Amino acid sequence: MSRDVCFSTATELAHRIRTREISVTEVVQAHLAQIERVNPKVNAIVTLTAEQALADARAKDAALARGETPGPLFGLPVAHKDLVPTRGIRTTFGSPIYRDHVPDQDALLVERLRAAGAVTFGKTNTPEFGAGSQTFNEVFGRTLNPYDLTKTCGGSSGGAAVALACGLVPLAGGSDTGGSLRNPASFCNVVGLRGAVGRVPPWPTDNAWAFLHVPGPMARTVADAALMLSVLAGPDRRSPIAIAESGDRFRAPLGRDFKGVRIAWSRDLGGLPIDRRVTKTLDAQRATFETLGCVVEDGEPDFADARHVFQVQRALAFATRYGPLLERHRHQIKDTVIWNVEEGLKLTAKEIGEADVQRTRLYHRVREFMERHEFLLLPAVQVPPFDVTQPYITEINGVRLPTYIDWMRVCSDITVTGLPAISVPAGFTDDGLPIGLQIVGRHQDEWGVLQLAHAFEQATGFHRRRPPLAG
């Protein structure tokens, strides 16, 4: 029964709990047993709050017995990325500087999951300060890909993706700047949704108007990601960029007829180097969308200047947030974070202003393209999962990459548009490594993105394949 519970969908588990077919305590105990058995092999959950979770489970069972109305995530285990503040639970940001840091407040994402009835299990591993799409740090070490323990799980929401793939939790919180929800989802055969800027309000934050960093849901199915988004989304007075629309709509059925819907199919986003194994895997899925009734056309918008805009805005954010830390703790910070901070400190007002203008022009080019195509489909990653001892990719198909984040441009170029994007399981390489497809929608149209991803998921069933070590 334990394995059956651990790989049930969140939607199914929530229903079984509400109807009292299974108790919250049984659900929590099953997942804790799975964590005890599997987590030592992959290092996904790095701070486990088992006793607190069991106490919460017993309290929830008592509340249900009293006839209290359960929330949409009532009794569902959830783990939080170790970049997300959790009141009373150690939050290290993957940095030795914060090795013993215990926040006195919850992030908005944590508040909303608690309010919806979720049971907190602890924290998942992340790169130092979330920098880089490879999950390792000096505090907890590496998180391994459950489909091949010699490979990386991606990042920066790497621990979250592995926890989902291994049945340690049915839902996990993450965040995305240049692909940190989409990349690990692709590498671990799960779902990661980067919503529109403001859909899930970022709080706390030192820059309330920032557009790069987006909190969001991860799950094993699209419907579960939508369920989680329904709780996370919605306005909050602490966030001036929060979208006013309630998240309730994301609990509606995802079915839709896609006959005649025009989508753009991009193999390389206009010339980015893409590993041939990724291209081969995704090319095989183009016909799936034609079978769904879509009109599939080759093409992509002009993404000129997208890389420059992302690099400037990211460097500026790093300089603002981590510049003071660099002055005091340089010897405790990894080289890529130091480089990113120093790049930001060198920026001039002219360069920052020009990047804002370039981003505006890019937005309108993409907007005009998306008026003709409802969706843009492209790889979620440029390479399959790579050696876990390699910090980042430096070359693809013989093309040298200038920085530690250039191998993720299929995601970071999309980031600067502000459009919603999802990574959904789309197949495996010949040696069994997961590959994700990225679906990008129109401005603030997460609903459409979820609907198309759900239709593809149901047509292919790749999400049902799980790593053998998970049972």
C-alpha cells in the first residue's frame, strides 16, 4: 500500500483523504517510509521535519473527524525548496554562510500551502543561492538523478524534482529565474510550471518589482501542477506586481479540443546549440500535436537581445542581493556567484537602461508572433542530464559557451518575455535519460499552457515511467 500511496496523484490522494478512505496519518507515514528507503540514495530532502509532519497529520485527522471542511491540499505532503523561508525550519539557501539559519517567517508560497491544508515535510536541496542549473552545494553536497545516479538532476529546484520523481512527496514548491522549474522537471521526468510574472506573488523579496524570479509549482502530472497553482495564485497586498485574478479557476477540468489551434514548433529557438539526443527525442513528438488537431508550423519569434537582457538583469539582481555578502564572506561563496555579482557591479546606468528598452522591443516582437500562434513549443533543455561531477555545460555540439548559464538559454530567453511556460515529460534518450518539452503560452495564459500540456501528457503517458530505485 505504501508504494501505491506514494505514487498516487495529488488529486487522487486529496479525494481519498476527504472521503476518509485513507487517513492523513497513513499518507504521511507512507511517504516518510519512502523517504527513509530512497532519500539516502539521491539526497533530495536535506532537512526533514518528520515529527512535526506526524503531529500535523494527527491534528488534521482529528479535525476531519469533527466535520471541519478540508482545504484543497488537505493532508498532502509537500516539501519546500531550501531557498524559501520557512518559519522555525532551517533554511540555508545552499550556502555555508547560512548553514544554521532558521527564519522567523514563512514565504507567501509556504503560507498558502499551509492554509490549503498541506503537510510540510521539510526542505529540498538547491545550488548555492540557486545559482546554476546543477544541484550541489558545500552544505549538503550533490543531489543525484534517480534515472541515473551518475547524472545531475538539474536545478535550481533539483531536490524538489527528485523528491517528486521518487515518490517522496506528491507536490513540491520551486522557483524559476532562468529555468529553475523547467530544467530539473525535464531532467527528472516531472512537471515544472513557470507562471506569468505576478501569478504567484514573490514574498519576501528585496525587489518587489523584479520580473526574473517566479515562485511556482512542481508535480508529477499537469493536473496536480494546476491544483497546486490554484492555491499559490492570487493577489497579495505585499506584492505590487501580483495578478488580481483568483487561482480558483485552475481547479477546473483541463480538457479542451485543440482542432485548428496554430502552434509554432522551434527546434533551436533560432540557432541555439541543441544536443542531437534532445532534438531526436522531441522530433518524435511533433506528430502527437498534429494528432491532437493542432496546426504545427516551424518558426519562432526574433529573440535578438534576449541573452543580453537576461545577463544584465540577472547580474544586477545578484549585485543588489549578494554584493554586501561578497564584501564580508567572499571566501565562503562559490566562483560563479562571485562572477555574477561582479558583473553586476560593473554595469552602468546606460547599460541597464538599454537592456530595459531591448526587453520592451523583444516583448512586442514576441507578442506579435504569438498573435498568429497560440503556443510556442521548444526544448526545455539544450542537453540531456550530464555528469553530476561537472558543475555546468561548457560546450554543445562543438560550440563553446561563454558563461555558466548559457547552456540554459532555451529557458532564460523565454524568461525575459514574461510569458508562462511549462516543462512536461516528452520522452527518453536511447540510454534512458528524461527529456522535457517546453510549452510557452500567450501573456498570462497559464490556463491554455496547462490545457495543452495535459492533452500531450494524456496522449503520450511518459509521466507514468518512474525510476527503478523508487520502486
